[in-house]
Amino acid sequence: MSWIRRRPLAALVVLALALRVACAVVTEYKPIFPAYYYTDATLTHDYALSALKDIREGRAPLINGTLGERVQTLTSLEIYRMLGPRPFALKLLNALLGALAVAAFAWAMSIIFPTRAALIAGLALAVWPSHIFYTSQNLKEAPIGLLTYAAFGAVFAAGFGEGVSRARAASLAAAAGFALLGAGFYRSYVLVAAGGTLLAALALSALRPPRTNALLAAAALVAALAFYPAASGRLLAAFDSRALGEADSNRTVSRLIPVTYDNADPRLIYRPTSPEGLSRFRTARQSADRRWALINAHRDIGSQLYPDETFKTWLDVLLYLPKGAFTVLFMPLPGLSPLEGKLGRYAASGENLALLALAALAAAGILRGRKSAARLGLIAFFAVMTVGAALLEFDLGSAGRHKLLYLPMLFPFAAEEALRLLRVKESE
């Protein structure tokens, strides 16, 4: 196994890919969870099938929804055009993207952490059961993870790496900008959170050399943020929206600040920019989700997050944040939430116990470890995404899926602290 020592990132890809392909095979031929675990993947399949039928019958395909949904459907459509309507092919593609995301994450962490800690963090991501499951389905998690971690790695290498030439830094900065822009096409808030926190980290390091490389990386991030509205608008315009009414068409506009619409009166727009607006935003979205589930899946949603919570002041919001953040990061947990004999909840609760222990280890590592600008950028990204999730996640299922992107930012801190504790124990 000497090749593993020589090519650790390749070994991570092989391991991660094997686990995800195995999961894809199981879920394709012997699904282990109820159908609602696969709702988004099934919808994407149905939309792609409908678009494929339009093409084969000589019509322009109708691809509607949010920008991220349209990109996902278009990707599925192109695969179906080449290989036929085979969902398993899409699962394999996502398994590959998920495995590459693991390698990109480990590479990015290795730039600012000791190599051993970075590889352990990558290994933790590779074997994380939820990450294996969701990146082996036709969902957005695999491409978003790959693009985001690649952007972090490119910014770290360009702005914080030692001995990087100006030409190489410029290439890395450009790659980071394009990768973050791509992630924004799937979920705009990822572009905002990652771009903003990385810019703050670069600003903290601006007083130290290499200043030019840091400025190149910062310029690429600013360009991605500035270019996103126009680029996303052009991409939306490239899709055929003739099936939409005027009111629904307005809802497809890609925004950096999300909005939602009143179910009874589509003219009412709610923005989460004030305590009252945040309350109305949450209520409208959760009400729409319950109605959709009842009409289309004939079921009630049993895992919505605090649907009766209301905010009147910013103090109410601040007081809610600890409860909301803990919920989106670590629930369900045994004894704190009903498991109801469901396999998925038992698996999630066991996994969350391990994640809670890992987070405690990471907290110790953050307190003891170095406070470099790049490391602070990771912590800031985790914090910003956690606050956003606490306030704007509406269902425990989607919260568990979305945390796959930002909770791993704690992994290298936990790995570094674990290695430190092991060294201390060995020396005693």
C-alpha cells in the first residue's frame, strides 16, 4: 500500500468513489428509505423526462423552476440525451463528483493545516454516511461541494500559499472566481457566504506578503459577486419559460437576497430583512411546503423546524439563534427528538452524536490552534452558513442535507486537536 502514501488524494478519491457507487447501487435496486427521501431526485428525473419528450417530438423543451433546479434538470437532460433516461447514470456521475469534492476539500485544507490533519479531515468527509448517501443521488450536493471546496483551495493557494508565482496565482484566482460563480448558479447564498468570508480573510492578510497574490484572489471573488446577477439572468433567459404565468415567471429571477410570495396573494413579497419579514418569510415557505407535500406526495411533513416561531424584534432573533443552530447542526439526537422506529432517524441520531463529539473537539482545536486569516475564514464561513441555516432552513431533512457543505469546515480543527491529544498521551 505504498502508493497510498505517495498518492493520498488519489486514495481518498478511490475510497470515496467506491462507497458512493456502492450506495448508488443499493438505492437503485433496493431502496432502504421511504420514497420521500428521494423526492428532489425524482422530480428532477420527471422534469428531464418531460423535456426529453419535448425534444423527441420536435418541440423546444420547457425547463422551469429556480436557477439551481433548471441547471440540475438541464444536466440530467443532457445525460438522458446521450445515454437514455437512466437515473443510475446520473447517480454514478454524482458519485464521481462527490468523490472529487472529498479530494478538493482535503487539498484545500492541506494548504492551511498540517498534511496529516487535512487528510484525516478528508477521510472523515469520505466516510460520512449522509455525505455518501446524498452525493450518490441526483441532487445538488455533489457539484456544489466540488465547486465550493475547489474555490476555497484555489483562493488559499493563490492568496495564502508560499512561493506561488504571480502567473500561477492569477490562474488560481480565476479558477476560484469561476468555481464560486458555478456554485452560485446552484445556490446563490453559497456564493455570497463563501465570497464574503474569503474576502474578509484576504483583507486580514493584506498587510503581509504576498500582497499582489492576495489582491488577485480578492479581485476574482469581487468579479464573481459582481458578475453573478447578469450571468444568472442570462442563464435564466436561456431556458424556455413559456409554461409559466407572468406571476410565476417573476419568481424565477435569481437573487442574492431570497424572497418568497404570499400563498393567498402572489403580489405580496416577503424578504427576510427584518424580524417581521423573517417571520412572514418562514411562515409562507413552510405553508407552501406543507401544501405541496399534501397535494403531490399525500403526506404531512413531520419535521418542519419551529413553524410557530415568530420574531418581533432583533432580540427575538438573537435569542432564537442558539436553538435554531443546534437543531440544524445536530438534530435528531437520541432522547431529544422522537425516533418513531424509523431507520433514517435512528441512523441520523447516531451520526449526529458523532458529529457533536467532533464539534466539541473542533471547538477545543479552534481555541488552542493558530488564528491565521485563512483559518478564521473557514470559521467565518461555517458561522455565516450556520446562522443562515438556523433562520432559513424550514425542514430537518433539508437542513441535514445542506449542512454537508459547511459543517466539514470543523473537521480539520478536530483532526488537528485529536492528533495533538494523541501526541500528548504518547509522551506521558
